[in-house]
Amino acid sequence: MSLEIIELSGLATIQDSGRTGWRRFGVPSSGPMDAFAFHAANKLAGNASSCAAIEIGLGDITLRAKRDCVVAVAGVGYGLSIYVWDFPLWSSYYVRAGWTIRLNKLDSGMWVYLAIAGGVQTQPVLDSVSTNLRGRFGGLDGRQLQAGDLLKSGTPSHSLNELAARTLPESARPIYSDNPVVDFIMGPQEKYFTDESIATFMSQEYSVSTTSDRMGYRLEGAALKHRSKAELISEGMTMGAIQVPSNGQPIVMMADSPTTGGYPKIGTVASADLPLLVQCVPNKSKIRFRETTVANAQKKYRELMSGLDRIVEE
Amino acid sequence: MKPRIVSLGDSAVLVQLGDDIDLTVNQCVHTLANLIKTSAINGIIETVPAYATLLVHYDLFTLSFTQINRILREKLAQIRESESRKPRLVEVPVMYGGELGPDLETVASHLGLRIEDVIRIHSEKIYTVYMMGFTPGYPYMGKLDDALVMPRLETPRTRVPAGTVAIAGSQTGIYSIESPGGWNLIGWTPLKLFDPNSDSPFLFAPGDEVKFVEDES
């Protein structure tokens, strides 16, 4: 079973749940920007959480099914049509051989995930098929997908009829918004910032710069002031870490961000709220940050991910 | 300083063993990383050694902050200088100067040294891979002799070829893939630092020792 890409104007890459075990060598985790939507698409398609799916952002994609298959689509900011019908996201669909699947970009939201029952099959590199664009490995020859690419899928976990027409109810999903309040955990370098700057960060609105990408989201808003130096000796960092360089404009590390960095980190976005942040649209969304504790953030993420068990048959 | 364990978000903790670039502190970081690796603790995903810190990524479905904190306290107590590792020594042939080391002359004149002195001082010492980062396979090595301490370039280059040997501050590094770069480029090695499809994808590992050897061919 396979999908052929007919048209593509966006950034489409193959991603699995991410590359682990190689960060000490400087290899970013990659993987999905919106982990919740990625896992939802996989689960709707009956796939293991380690299966690969297609991540699409910034533009449209049209694919054609070469054989009958089941696809599931989850994410924000896209309209879905299959053959001649429009369908909602967060559901799985039976697609007949020859039918087209079209995802067109809407105004709100950024990233959408298309999973195929059986998962996208390609050669793992460093134990993962996630695409690392900068290092040019993983995915399909280490590059973004393009028209003409043929994506093979594995064996579905159940019959196609059993896997089709499943949906994840809205109540089980994150509350995506153009004006999200995003929880973060303070530190480790909060002492590098003036008290006023900490207060500013938690009270002012920030927007996402158009120069943002899968490596990092640059925020624009009230500048944060460092007490003295704006550099530290490099140390490990993770997706969601909020670095603040000397210009005072925070940068949130994303899936392809380097494994280490040398700017002070005012905090790190809670895992449960990363999906809200990554789906923010440059020059449109207004973000507010709210402090939380590690324990509360962990609880929130466990609760969010347990929502994936609430898939219903239509 | 006394080791500190602080949170970096809800699924990583940073173990701070010092706050500057110091070989003894860095050795402790690698020892701690090895202790954690050999213990194969359920819920610890991976660690990232840096100059004076070890970042520990953990699974929040398996471990709470209290639990990871307790585990790391136990491991910290097991670090003993007597148990210091026997690092691997990697020899790196370098062609200094020329097209692939375009800053060698500027470096020499800035430091008031002859070109051959820069080469001699750079290749004399055995360095330690303090950490890896920036790009896959990029080694941050130190410390350079004080005579070779250079500021970073004012305007970073947009494209530096893989294998380019560079210096900045008290550190030396080798570009592992073609990437932008702001360090002073003094030479080039034919060795491949990163080959994702190889059985051993990385030339270096954190904690390795490195000796540059001038290749005059």
C-alpha cells in the first residue's frame, strides 16, 4: 500500500516519535512539532506510537492512494478533503485506490499529521526515521518530501474496515487557540534576569516571528533584561526551553533545535502546552505565559495523553 | 561548588557540577554520565554531558522529579576521582592553512605569532572533548594554550565545509557537517566526523582525548 504525493506547496517531512539516545553526540531529537496531534493520528490509524507519519506545515499537499488504505489526520490549521468530500480532522477514513487526499492550509494553526494504517515505512537512521533536514538524514533521503515521492506503508494492525471511521472527540484534545495561555516551568537561569523582566514575561503578550521554524520559535514582545551577562557556558537543552539572547527577545527551542545552547533560559514550556505553542501563527497569535510547577506540568501531560484512549467508532 | 540538581521543564533535569570550563569538573560530568549509563535506570532516557553540567532526559510517565532527584543524588555520591576513566585518544591529521584554513594568517598576525608557531602550539597539546553539540558529531575541545585565544568572527560565515578545524576563545572544534560558523578556520582534516549510515556514525565521543597531527602532504 502506498501514497503518492501529487502536489506540495508546504513543508512536508516524515517524522516518528523522535530520535533518542544520540543527543550526547549532538543529534537533535527531531520528531513531531505537535506531539499530541502526531500521536492522535497514529492511534486513529491503529498504529503503534513509534510509527512514522507525515508532518505538513506552511502550505498545501495533495496525495493519491495507490491502493485502498486507511488514513487518519490530526492537527490544526488545515481543511481536509478526500475524493470529492470535505471531512473534519481528528478522524480516520477509508480511502479507495485512485482517490486523492487534499490538505489545504487555513488561517489558524500550523501543523497537521497524516498517518496511514501500517505507518510510513522507510529506512531508520540512528534508530529513527524522523527527518533531520540540517544533517540531511532520516526520512526520505534526509530531505523534505516533494511531488512525485512514493511513500510505502506497513501492514495495518486491523482490517481497514475496523480502522476507518474512528474519531477523537474534541473534549479529549488540547484547547488550541490563537490566544493561548502557555504554562512554563521557571529556570534554570531565572536569576540571570531582573525581577521586572520575570514579571514582564508573565504579564505581557508575545507573538511568533515569521523567522520561526522547526528549530526554534522566535518570540516578539517586551524585551527581557539580563542582570549582567547574557551568556553562559553551553549546556544541554530540550524542546520547549526558552533561551533569551542579549537582544531580550525569547527563542523557544523546537523539535530540530540543537542539543546544547549558551543563552540563559528563563524557563521551559510545559510538555502539555507545547502543542498550543507550536500551533501559534506568526504575526497573528498572541501568547501569554503562566508559571507552573514540575509536578503540575507532569500531571497535566499525563492527563492530556490519556485523552488518546478516548477514540470512538463513528 | 556543591552539585545542584535543577529542573529544565517537566521531563529533564540539569545536574550542575561547576560554572566554568574546567577539566576536573568536566571529568566528573563524564564519570556521572557513565555511572548513569551503566546502571540502565528505568525511566532515564538519555543524558547530555556539557562543560560543567549533565542534562538528564527522563520519562515523566515513569519518574517524578522527587524520584529522579533521589536517583541522581545517589549517583553523585558515587563519583570518586580515583575512578577516573581511561579516555580514548583520537589522532586527527590536519592540513593547516590554505583554502580550507583561510584564517590561519589572520590568526597568526592577530596573536603576533609566526604561522608555524600557531601550528606547533595547536598540535602540541592533547585536548579533551568536553562536550558535543551545535551539529551532529561536533566536538567542543579544550583548553587551548593561552597564546591561541582568539575572539569569534564578527560576522559568521554562512557556509563552512565539514572537516574544517577552527578555534575560538579557549576552545578548538571541527565542523562535522557543512554549516554556518563563527570560529576562526585554521585547517582541514579528511576524517569524517559524522556518517549517519555507518556502523560507527561518530568519530568522537564526549570525554575522548584528541591530538592534532600536522599533515604536510
